[in-house]
Amino acid sequence: MIQVKNISKIYNKGKSNAFQALDNISFSVEKGELVSIVGTSGAGKSTLLHILACIDNYDAGEYYIDNVLIKNISEKRLAEIRNMKIGLVMQDFALVDDFTAIQNVMLPLDFSKEKRSDKKEKAMAALRSVGMDKFANNLSNKLSGGQKQRTAIARAIVNDPDVILADEPTGALDSKTASEIMELFKMLHNDGKTIIIVTHDKEIAAQCERIIEISDGKIV
Amino acid sequence: MGAFIRTAVNTIKKNITMNIITTLQISAVFVITVIMVSAVCVRYRCYTPFRDYFEGNGLFCIFSVEAYTGNIDKVYDVIEDTNELMSYLHGPEKIVACHHLSAYAEVNDQICDIQGLSYDDEIIDRYEPELSSGRWISTDKEADMIEAVVSENDYGWNVGDIIQIVMLNTETSVKRDVKIVGILKENTKIPGLFSARIGTDTYNLFYYPYSYEYEGKPLLLFSYSQLAGLENAPLQGIYSSTLIRYDDSVSAEEIKQDQRLMSTMGCVFSTDLKELDKNSKDYLHRHIYDLLPIIIVLLILVVVSSISSSALSTRKRLRDYAIYYVTGLQWRQCILINLLQSVIIIISAFILSIVCVAVLRYTNLSDMFYISWNKYILFSFAGITVFYIIISMIMPLIMIFNVTPKQILTK
Ligand SMILES: Nc1ncnc2c1ncn2[C@@H]1O[C@H](COP(=O)(O)OP(=O)(O)OP(=O)(O)O)[C@@H](O)[C@H]1O
Ligand SMILES: [Mg+2]
């Protein structure tokens, strides 16, 4: 499903403050796996996840998603890949504040190439699967942290992507809510979804099938 | 598109005061533009038909019939037609003139006073006064009946009616059937007749706003050539507005001589067209001179308020745009949301200004502003719209292309 081959990333390349954030990283994730990426602060976890999410580029190596090489492809095609193949969950939820939960979940459907008339139903189904259907019409800035993250997860799965990428999804939540969100990921995993979770929380990582640890931009 | 519209509307709502101010400013620009452009166009409507005369080398003259004889009933000594007038002068190229018709109407065997005026074909072809019904007189020589356009009247004369007009010449008077083909709007400007000169002389001297209520007798307009072609043709002396064009080789001195000569032949006023044309152009554009500064000030306000409010709202929205990017939008497409906001504002301003213009038109205020829709108004609207959209897009374009969505998300 996901193949990373010898990827390197250098920030501010060619300048005096150049910084190698990723150094020759290689790994792959199979369909249906629940993988965590762990490491200390500054290890390069987020950098790696952003590359996987196609919102950042890399300087060397190759990244394949569903056997498509993500390198030198058009902005248009990249947007389609983000839309159809990737669901991204962020630490700060990344919801549009003045949209309702369902309006947030509908975003990937709004931006999708395929025009469909059942956007509402589809968004509602996604909300139901994360237990948020009752709050569909609540403004997202009126939701609790856990509800926000559930909404963000509903948005990440609404287009049935190849992979769900999460960057510290529990980082802004109390431990009880955090474990609820983890349960949700595990449930999605049981449904056959491919999930990669970035975390520095050992407890969270332990609940995943496999742990990839990076330190100073290298896999250890 | 759904998310775009929602975001655009939400963004406008969040900054509603600023956006309402901008909308009001733009609609004020629209309304003033309508007033300005229609005033200029209305004025040009009377200027353009005879523009080549006004701009050429020549004279504008007013002839009076009373001046020939001191007695309107003794209708002789008049200059019959433009060819005759030409023969007296230093070889003018062309003359167009209005003619006086000595005539009265017979209604139920009663004699009714009328004002009769006939036009050279060139006047009929070039200028058509506003009619409340019917059509303008034709220069078609095949017309089977004498045609006339009349002013409003108390005789119940209407389009299609055939009325009896007695027309005089030096020997006889002949009663003729005249078919009414059109009715003039009250106060519409017709070529010919004349009133006291007020202010500077402009092309307006060529016209007279005819009001039946004020004049007390109906005006009948004919084709000079149609009446001249009749057996026992009525007398149609050159009367009131006359335009004379000379070849450029005719000297100012020769023209002066002609002016002196004509003043002994019933010409009560004549002026060089160069002076008249200069005054005319000032008059034509006076509304532009008066209103343009207001429009410019308003546009500056629009620039300031729309640049600042678009910068403000884009800054607030950048994180949302980054979310759209993550969920499948191209970064540069986010600019469409700003475009949509500008479009919503300009459409609201447009609707508001249409309402204002409609109110101006259907209330007493419409006397102050004569409003007539024409293509130049649409051109100006298009220009203002494009201008506003460009102005309102400057800041969003700069801000969006200066950051990457990743920078925003990881801030
Ligand atoms: N835009 C950037 N320019 C320069 N250096 C950067 C940039 N983004 C990240 N870095 C550096 O790259 C390294 C890796 O950063 P990254 O955000 O991937 O770490 P992380 O593992 O996610 O850490 P954390 O657990 O704190 O989120 C850090 O040292 C960071 O300072
Ligand atoms: Mg990080």
C-alpha cells in the first residue's frame, strides 16, 4: 500500500541554516495495517507524515502510494490524491470553525472530482461510524475536543481513502478521551482500514500492530 | 462549490459592517455613473445627428418670418428654399433648414390656429424627436397622403386620423387632407422654432422643447419636400433654425459678408459654428466634469476599504484554506473563494443601485436626473466591476502565494 524508499528531506537546502530532517528512510506499510511512528520531539515524525500526506515534498528517494510514485506530479493530480487516497487527522483537529460537523465532513466530497448527489448521506454515514451523527448540525467550534477529533476522523474516512494518516491525534486530549479515540482507530482497523499514527506516547504506540521508531531523521 | 459559497458567505457575514460599507460605496458609484452617463448620452442625442455641421466651417442662423414683413398674413418676400438661399451666398456647400408653413386647421367648420413647420429631408432623416405614439414622418416620396406628426392637442387628433388643414400660398388657400402618423411627447426637443437665448450659445439653439400646454396651439410637423411637390404648393419660407456649411476655402471675411447680407433678409441671429461647437462640447461634458470628482473620491474609498477588508478576511481564512488544501483542493484554487466574495458584493451593489435608480426614476426626483439606459452605462458598469474585482483580489493573491499550506498548518 505504502512504500518509502531511501527518502531524505533537507529543510532550507543550500542555505547556511540547512537541516536534514529525514535521512535515507525506508519502510513499507501493507493494506489493513495499523502502524505507529514514534520518536522524540524533533525526530522528524511530522516531517515524514507530511510527505506521506502529499502536503510536503522530499529531496531524495521514492514514495509510492498504491504503486503510484509521488514525485514530479502536477498540483492537480496531487490534490486528487490527497482527496481520494489520503485521510489526514491532525493534533489540532483542523476543522473549519464556522462550519457544522457535517459541513466539515462534506469537504472532501465537495472537492472530489466525481459529482455525487448523496453527499449528505455519505457524510452522515461517516459521522455515524464515529458516533457523531447526533451532533451533525452543531457548529464545530461548539464541540468538545473528543467530538472534534471524531469529526476530523469522520472527514478522513468519508472518501474511503487508501490510508488514514494521523499526527498526534490524541495530543490535545485528556487521557480518557485519548483512549476513546484510540478505540475508534482500532475499530476502523478491524474494518480493514490502513492507518499510520504518529505519536510520542509509548502507550498509544503499544496499541498498534507495528512500531516504526525514528530518531534524528533515521529509522532505528 | 458548496464549501466555496458557504465560506464566501460566512466570510462576508463575519466582516459585515465593512462589507456593507463597501457595497454602499460601489452602488453609489453605479448610481452616479448612471446619472452621469445618461445625462451625457441624452445631450449627445441632440448633438450627434448634426455633428458634422457643428464641427465644420459654417454658420448657425435663425430666420424669422415676422421680420420680413412685420405682418405674418402678408406672406411674401420669404426665402423659399435652401437653393434660393444658396444662390445669394458665397457658395456654401450645404444648407439645412426648417420652414414656416402658413396654415390653419378646420375642425367642424371652425378655424383653429396651429403652428406649422416643415423640415428638409436631411433633418427628418438625421433626427427623430421622442414620440408618445406612432412613427416619425418619412421622406419616402411615394407616400400617398400628406403626413404629419403633431404635438399633444385638445382636438383628439390621434395616430391614423385624417384631418383638414388649409395651406396658404401667395395666390390661394387649399384645404388638404393630412394623415397623422405620430404624436410628439410633451416638451420633447424639436428642430426649429426659437426662444430667448439664455446663457452661452450651444447646439441647443437648434432645438426647441415644444409644450402644447405652454404654447396653447398644436404643432404640426411636415416634410418640406412632400408639400413642395404638391400642385399649388403652399408657401414654406425658411424659418428659424438653419445650418449653413461652407467649404474650408471660403474665408472668414466672405462668411462675415454673408452674415451681413442675410441680416437684411430676415436672419435675426447668426453665429460662427466654431464658437458654438466649443460651447456645445463644454455643455455636453459638464456632467462629467461635475460628477467625475465624486466618482473618483468614491472609488478611492472603495479601494481603501476593499483592500483592507479583503486582507483582513483572507488572513482570518488562511487556516481554512489550508484545510481545504489537505482535503483535496489545489492551493491556487483557494483564491476562487475570494473571487466569489467579490462577486457577491458586486452583485449586491448592482442590485442595490438598480433599486435606487428605479426609485429615482419613479419619484419626483426623476426630474432632476434624466435616466436612460444605454450601452455606455453597461460598459461603465463592466469597467467598475472589473476594477473592483482586481482591487479586491490584490491582497488575497499576495497573501496566498506567499505561504504554503504546510506552513500554516504547522504554525
Ligand atoms: N520548516 C522547517 N524549517 C526548518 N526546520 C524545520 C522545519 N520544520 C521542521 N524542522 C526541523 O526538523 C526537525 C523535525 O521536525 P518535525 O516537526 O518533523 O519533528 P517531530 O518529530 O514531529 O517533533 P514533535 O514531536 O515535536 O512534533 C526538527 O528539528 C525541526 O526543528
Ligand atoms: Mg510533530
